[in-house]
Amino acid sequence: MNRLLQLFCCVGLAAGLGPAAASAEQPLDLARDDVRAFIEGAQERHGLEPDAVRAVLGLARIQPPIIEAISRPAERVRPWHEYRKIFITEERIAAGAEFWRQHRDQLERVAAESGVPEEMLVGIIGVETYYGRILGRYRVLDALATLAFEYPPRSAFFSKELEQFILLASEQGLEIDGPVGSYAGAMGLPQFIPSSYRAYAVDGNGDGRVDLWESKEDILASVANYFRVHGWRPGEPVVAPAVPGGSDPAPLAHQGLSANTTVGALWQAGIGLAGPAPADPDAAAGLFAQEREDGTAYWAGFHNFYVITRYNRSLMYALAVHELGQAVRSRVEAGVDAG
């Protein structure tokens, strides 16, 4: 019997005895057709014992607040100026600077090896979990089971993530009903969903495990690896505020997650860029608008900006990560200069 099946057999023996089973109010109905289909599919795709998977699902609890949360993500219901206030705060910048100082050696090493700059790594962790202060409040098993079986718009996606989580728990020696994360089943300081954890997380300290909760080496190396795999280009600019000239920039703007124009086309339209930008007029760029308190503002995103959206498919998210990272770097550099 392999290690995976041993894990599941142990879970199966305990599933009806633990406090979770006794105290939960909304257990998953294992007799449902879609639950049975999931169990059969896990066996067909990965050779997982049906009784063992059934025992794992017996530990899951359906959480209605998860459905409410995923139906109203901040990126969709807030304008930019409200969304920005969540992440670009004095407290979060100060916490980021302290995180940077505490883990300077690891940050510098990972940045040098990967080409992903320190401010990007710090920006991601700061937006995702406030440097570990906000890791989520739902058991990952509950979140994924709820979305797999009670949220039809994305049930196929979350069914795959639930399957990936079962595999991940065995590979990394996680207690199947132990990890806590976001309402979407994202885990650890960088908030990787199970498929991303298995595909992109790396062992940064060489201890044979990938720990995205405690090991800063693993955490930083894994975030950097995610960006490297998705095409991060070292040394290239990310985003720049756009300065409209005499023409209306709106016709060139879009909210898509890829570049829709070029730097040269922006110049020809009379749009200036108030920040670092590619020197090549043929370089891809995307012009997008966001609402500030005093009206509409425009930015030009370049290749690396759209790489950030692969982490979270939101322009506002990518802009917040960039701004927070830059603010933290400025704070750290000011502190070094002052010292």
C-alpha cells in the first residue's frame, strides 16, 4: 500500500470519531450524484481508493458564507480608490518594511537567482496576507468542497482543486482537515491554490518539504518561481501613469488582461508616460482606466504588469501589488539612508 493510500485509510478510520464530525452543522451529503461522480473520477484519474476519498469528504462541511464571499470579490464591487485604501496604508507599508529588514538575505538571494525583484515578492505577500497576519479563516477542505458542490458557476474548477488538495495533502504530509485559508481555498503567505502549490511551489531551504506557512525561503522562492514560469522579464518596467494630451484616451483603453496596443501607438495618440517605460515603440502596452476620487485616471501596463495578473486576474490587484511593493522599497531605502 503506497503512502497516499495509507494516509487515506487513516483518515477513513478517524472520520466518524473526531470533533469536527461531531460539531459541524452542514456535512456534505455523500449520497449525492455529483459527490459519487467526484469519487469515481478521483479513482479513475489518480487511483485513489473510493472509500478513502469518501472518508475525506465526510470531514468536509458546507459553509454558506463562502458562497457569499466568492459572489462579491472586492475587485468587482469596489472602485479603484476604495480598493487601493485596503492595501496601500501606512500600517501595511511599515509592516512590509519590517518584513524586508527581517528577511533581507533571503529576499536578495531569491531576487538575484530569479530576476524577480524584492519589491514584487514583498508586494505579493503584503497584498495577499498582510505578511502572514491574514491567512484566511476557512478550512481549505471546507472551502473547496463548498465551491465544488454548492457553487455551480465554478464547480468544475473547484472540483479539480479539491482533487489537487487531496493529492497535495499526501505529498506534503498535511493533515487533510487541518490547513486554513481563504474562501477560495488559497493557502499560506502567498495564498496558492492547490494546483498552483503542486505546480509552482518549490523547496527553497532544501529540507525536502515545501512549507508556505513558516519557511520564508520556501515562500519567497515559490512566489518568484510562479512569476518566472509565467514569463517575468528581469529589469523591464511594470506600469506607468498615463498623461493624456489633447486627445481622448478612452478609445484606446480597455479592461482586458493583456496588452491591446503599443508604446509607440500611445505616443502617437499624444499620451505621455509619467514613469519608466520601454524604449522600443513596438513594445506591447495596455492602456486602462481606474476611478479615483477626483475622476478617471489612466495607466499603461507593460509585459510584466500582465504577468502579475496571472497571479490574480485583476488589473486593480496588479496595480495594488506594484504600488505596495514600490512604497515598501522606498521606505526601506529611506531607512537605510537615514542609518
